[in-house]
Amino acid sequence: RLSRRGRTIIFSIHQPRYSIFKLFDSLTLLALGKVLYHGPAKQALEYFSSIGYECEPFNNPADFFLDIINGDSTAVAASKEDHVPVDIGRVAEENTDSGVVDVLHQKYLNSNLYQSTKEALRKVEFGQRSKKRVSKQGHEITYANGFLTQLYWVSKRSLKNLIRNPQASIAQVVTVILALVVGAIFFGVKLDRSGIQNRVGSLFFITTNQCFSSVSAVELFIRDKKLFV
């Protein structure tokens, strides 16, 4: 429901079951810094079947992929014995993590999925280059939303932060009270030497008060630093 309202949600799922896995649109498998599969999640089982790894009927695809990557080929070897003759020396060689990863990575590089992904990335890169050329020529900075939209949402967020942080609201009320007190003390200052000294004193008091009152805003920077970065 939150994602349908336009929010971006990032979360981690440990050992997803099949009912969750079948909701995935895209799947990327990584091991030792190498891509072993990238493409539609629904085509993952078909891809691994094409390179000789058959998933058992009641096995969870997510667990099946992890078993292949980790070299735990008990179910995989059994399925290979039923369908394809197995070279024992090759299986022993692939049982090591690096050997399995290298073999799967090389097979992915030779697949049509890799070629299509590479072609799509080439088009995106070419489009970004053309956009950069246009922006350099026009010297224009464009944003996804206009200035008024940005001002509205930033102001709304600031208002919510004030409501949720009553300490900041109390500090602003104290600032207003001090402003009234200073205005009452220095009200009707005359235009003479004493009036000049009074004005200097009022400016010093106001400046000092503003410096100390703004220290409370440092907490917001410390708290929101990670979010901003």
C-alpha cells in the first residue's frame, strides 16, 4: 500500500519462501563479485535447466539457486544422473566455490540474457551521453519537479518536524517572548549619544541571543545527516 502511494521501499528478505519468491519481477544472482544470472525471475528456472541444473518438483527456487552457488550439489547431482550423464571429475572440480562461480559466470556471459542486458545498457549509456551533450550546450539544469512543488513538500516536511519535535517549538516561543521583552526595553530610544549606545547594546543582545538559540538546530543536522547522505 505504501509503494502504491509513490514511496520507495527497501527491505531485506532472508530465505524467501516460494509464495514470496514468485512475486519478484527481476532476479540478480551474485557470488564472489560476479553476476551469475540477471533477468526475469520467472525465467530463472528455465535458464538453469538449459545449462544442466534441474530443480526438483517440490524444491524452493530460492534455496535451489543458493545450493547451486554454494556448490551443494546433492539434489543437483541426483537430477543430473536422471537426465544427463555426469563427469565425476568435473563435479568434484565444481564443488569448490570458486570453480562453481567461474563456471556459472562464464555460462551466463555466453547466454542470450547477458547479450540482451548488455544491449539495453548500451542504449541507456548512449542516451545519457546525448543528454549530457545537450545539457552542456544549453547550460540548463532541469529537475523532475518545479520550484513550487519542491517548496511545498520541503515546507510540509519542516512543519511536520516542528510538530513532532515540541522542544524546537518551545524554543521558538521563548524566542518570540524575548523579542517582545527586548522591544519593550528599547522602545522609544532617542536620537542622541545615549540612544546610539542603547542601540549598540540592543544589537549585541539580539545577536548573542540568535547565536545561542540556533545551537539547538545542530541536533537536526546530526540526526538527519545519514538520511541526507
